[in-house]
Amino acid sequence: MRVTFTVNGRRQEADDVWEGESLLYVLRERMGLPGSKNACEQGECGSCTVRLDGVPVCSCLVAAGQVEGRDVVTVEGLADFARQRAERGGCAGGVCGTGLDEAKRWAAKPAAEEQAGGQSGGPGELSPIQQAFIDAGAVQCGFCTPGLLVAADELLERNDSPSDADIREALSGNLCRCTGYEKILDAVRLAAARGESRTAGQGA
Amino acid sequence: MDFLRPASWEEALAAKAEHPTAVPIAGGTDVMVEINFDHRRPEYLLDLNRIGDLDEWEVGERTVRLGASVPYTQIMENLRAELPGLALASHTVASPQIRNRGGVGGNLGTASPAGDAHPALLAAGCEVEVESLRGRRMIPIDDFYTGVKRNAMEPDELIRAVHLPKADGPQQFSKVGTRNAMVIAVCAFGIALHPGTRTVRTGIGSAAPTPVRARAAEEFLAAALEEGGFWESGQALPPSLAQQFAQLAAGACNPIDDVRGSAAYRRHAVGIMARRTLGWTWESYRGGAHGTKGGAQCA
Ligand code: FES
Ligand code: FES
């Protein structure tokens, strides 16, 4: 069957999709977006986490046919997604995500050489949560990272100064075999603190 | 395999009538695991995500009509006052990602004894609204679970909603597992005090072939509370009473040994949870500081 849906703000089509296939499989194997990881295929690890109509879900448990006409954000689009959200001044209007007009204007990341030097706000720049993961040393093998980034970004969108308990709860569906989680918690705290100082600087 | 995508409830009923073997899929948290692991190759998948009605709930004067696909996250966030037991149980379902997709319809359809919603549904006492082209019927929760992963539904029926009475007293839920998140219950216990009718209802998960009530324990407790005038006096319960309640609850179990726990452990743990949850709910009834509002409590 054919499945048409929005991925990171862009309408995409996948053909010859088997009816029992997961969204994760379609993203990775049919659309060439291997950012979302496949570790357990049973909802246990969270490494396949994406946003489906804004809601964090395990893409391994969503049937491909269920996303017809819906909106998916993967880690590949996270930086863009976060930038657009910031430009609109956070979640104030209750409309987070990529609007239709913006979706139409969405441009893929330029090739590596083109982004060299494009430091401020351009495509290819990292989202605040991605930068915080790097700065806090929260990435080791990196297999869990895409899912954690998507989940952590959504937490900060809802709650810009989460308590440790909030962070633990929001990330409780994401397993990491390497870091022992402490640096991941540090990264989320760091991103939250940076977010606060940024809005403070704007007097918002 | 065929993927059926009804746009309305009526279309879904028609599809299910035409293809009774079609497997309904909503949150996908059970169905997709089976397909991913090749444990199941249904001829038809019947997607219920397009039927908006299933994601809605309605708070009436005495009952809550909870759409079959209302995600656990929504139950936790929006129905804590009306359905405290189910809200607590919802919070123990897997992880945020899973709670964002799964709803009670899935738990009921799968009817696994380990489904987290069952003890709370049994304790609250509710009716399951199922429908087919032949008509609609309400199945009392006490008649719903008929065997291991079996329920009272006909092949052409779909679950539309659950009708639960709004809580008229404190409710609690407790679950044993190796950690807080992502845990299939080793065993679980739900309790609801119903001061309006001076009754107590319970539900036990993962400790018998189906979710069950601890009826002997309920009857004993209701009689003891009545006789001792506890509902009026709001006095503390004597430990012997709680102990007897716990023993009877453990006696209602018919567990098996498996990788998650032994039968003996399950029986023991259900007794402990029965005693503790009774304590919490009773304290709350007496107006103590620890109520159902406090969320999960460590015991
Ligand atoms: S691959 Fe989806 S949760 Fe593990
Ligand atoms: S960094 Fe290796 S699994 Fe998390």
C-alpha cells in the first residue's frame, strides 16, 4: 500500500509498504531516515521515539497505515523543529510543531560543505537539547540518543524548568546502556537552564 | 494482510462484520509487538485511530463514559478526581510513550491478566460498551473476563467505551515490579471504598488466569465495617481486621510460577498490597493527610 504523511514538515510518500510494517521501518528503510533507532521493536527501549502529531510515541508500535495524513517529527528534523518553535516564541499559542505554511517552505539541510560557516540560525545547526547533550557528555555509543533527544525536547517544550523527578519521569521510557543516565540528566538540566537565561535575556 | 481504515464508527462495525477475524489496532502497543515478532499474522488489521469518538470522554452526573482509545496519559491528567484508581493504575503503565498511545480498550480487548487497568476497573465496578451491526450491549466488568486472554465479546463486536461510576470514596492501586517504569506487573491490586453503598470492591491482576475480584475479602470487610460502625465513626481499623482482609485477598489468587515471580510470592505480595492499600484508602476516608490525590505512595 501507499502511505502519505508529513515527515519533519515535508509531505512524503512511501510505496509498497507492507500492511504490517511499523512507522519505524518506513522511516528507516523506505525513507532513508535512520536517525530513529531500532533496538527492541516492542516499546521497551524508546530509541525509536518520534513525535506523532506532536505526541512522543514509539514508532516501532505505530502501524505504517496509521500515520496516513498525519505529522511526524524525527530526530533528523529536531533542530529545525526547535528553531521554528523558538521563532514563534515558544508554545504560547498552544500551537507547537510545523504549520502548513512553514511545512511548504521547509528545506532540507544543505550538504555539509554548504553549511560550513552558517553558524547562526541556519539549517544544520543543532537544537538546544542536542547541543546540551554534547556539552554535558551525555552521548557515548549514541544508540539511545535520538530517542532521548526527541523525548527530552518535548519535555522542555511542556515544562521549561522541570524538576529532577519530572526529567526522570519523562525519560523513563528511554533506556541507555552506556551512560548511567547521570550525564543525560545533566544535559536536560543544562538545556533548561540555558533556555531560562535566554528568555530572561529577552525579557520574556 | 489488508489494512482497513474506517473513517467512522459505523464503517468500523461494518468492516468487523464483514471480516470478523480482523484485529483491531488503536495504540498498537500489544498488536504491533506480536506482528514485529512474527507471533501473529492477521489477515486484516482494523485501524481505529481515525474514529475520533473513541478518544473522547464525558463526565456525567454519576458516571464517566471513557472512550476505548482515550490514552492513559489523558486519564492521568484529566480524570484523577473522578477515576482515582484508574488514574493511579494508568500512571504505572509502561512509559510516557506507551501511555500516550494505549487506552483501556486495548487492555480489555487483549484481556491479559497482567493488564494494568483491570484491577482498577474491577474495583470501580464498570460496564463495557461493545457494539456490532447486530446492536449494542453493556457487559458488566464482572462478566467480561472469561479465560486466559479471553473475554465475553463476539467476533463481530468492537469495544466503544467503558462506563465507570464516579468515585464516591477513596481508591488505590498497587503493583509489584522490578522498577517503576516499563514493568509488566508481577502482581497488582486495586481497591475502591464505596461509602455510598457501604461496600468495598477489589481487583487483582497477574495472580490468576484472569483478572479477579477478592470477593470473600470484600464481603468480610464490608460486614466488619458495618458491624463495628466504622463508616460512621471513622475510627482506625484494628490490625487484625486488615490482616484478615489481606489473608482473604491472598486466598483469592490462583497464580502460576513464571519468570516474573513464583506463585507463592504472588500470593504473599497480593496479601501485603491488600493490607497496605486498605490502610491508605481508609486513612483517606477518615480525612487523613494521605489520600488518593497524593499519587503513588511507597509502602
Ligand atoms: S525500538 Fe521501539 S521502543 Fe525499542
Ligand atoms: S549512549 Fe549508548 S545506549 Fe545510551
